[in-house]
Amino acid sequence: MNLILNIDTAIEGASICLANGDELIGIVNNPSQKDSASWIQPAIQQLMQAHNFSLKQLCAVAVSNGPGSYTGLRVGLSTAKGLCYALKIPLIAVNTLKTMAVAAIGQPTDLLCPMIDARRMEVFTAVFDKHLIEIVPQANRVVDATSFSKLLEQHCITFFGNGAGKVETLITSKNARFINLQFDARYMCLLTNDLYLRQQFADLAYSEPNYGKDFYTPTKPQA
């Protein structure tokens, strides 16, 4: 049994799921991201107890490692690291945009474009095909009416995520499709099991969140 705990606190709300490889065993969701730090440890205990497993039976802990919310990403990664250190098991880090693409694989278009709100007219985004191959690399982009115009000339694209609303009124191509798609930690299982089987683990000591762009704290000017 490849028992993997998957943690997602990257965007809106938070969720954790327990999986045997890529097969879901159980999931717990929290719709409020603001209390993820206080919610997550009791939720993990609840999830494990509900399915009669102990933390010592875990083979790995996986985390959705961004891009996304600064606070959410720090909560998720610190929780995952703490468990991995204590249990002496590997850490798996997966890209949040790719996890979102997994949730949209069943959509009827050939390309998938997850978008995460990065404030103002910016989004974190990438474009994937149905095999989860990255067609357009991840970047934080300022979106406008010309965004993805060349790609849309030849491909139908599904846009989704909490940043997609920024371009829905701008992109008028008939090949653009916008949907409201919910996703959570269960969609990590396919990716994390693959990484576990290939032993592609994150560096437990040096892994940092993928914020998508530089994180900084404004400083007051010197008097």
C-alpha cells in the first residue's frame, strides 16, 4: 500500500485527502482559507482516524506547492515538512496549476488553461493538453483582449479558475470556453502517485513555495 497524504491550501479554502496511490480513500474540505493554519492539524487527525490509519503508516506527504496564496502556500508546505521530518518519509511537491488541469481533463476542448487570480489584471497561468503536457509555460501574466489569441486561432481552450473571470469579457473567440470548476486535494492523487513511484521527491530541507512571483514586504522609508 502506497499511503499518501495530500495537502492543498494553495488558493481558496483548504483540503486534505488520503490516498492509496492514486485511489482516493477519504477527503476533508475547509471552505475558509483564513483559518487553514488552525484547521489543518485537527483535520489530518480526523481524516486518519475516520479511516483507521495512523500517521506512522504514511509512505509520503504531498503538497500543492503553488502558485497561489502566500499565506496558504506557507501553511501547506510547513505542515507537510513537519510531518515528513517527524515520520522520516519523503515530501512530494506538485504544481497547483497542473493539479487544476487534472480536474478539467474531462472537458471537451483540446487545451486547458487554469488561471489563478494574482490581483489587478494579473493571473498565474499555463496551458496544458489532455496529456498534462505544458503547451504554454507557467507565468504570471497581465491579461487583455489579445491574450492567447494566436493559440485560439487553432485550438479550443477551456479557461477556468478564480482568475478566469478577468478575461471572460475580454476574449471573444468562439474557441474560448469558460467554466466554473471546483477542485480540491483529490485531484492531486494522480500526480503525486506518479511522482512517488518514480521517486521524484522534493528536497525536505530546501523546498520553498512556488509563489509565482517574488514575495516582498514593503519597508518604510528611512527618516
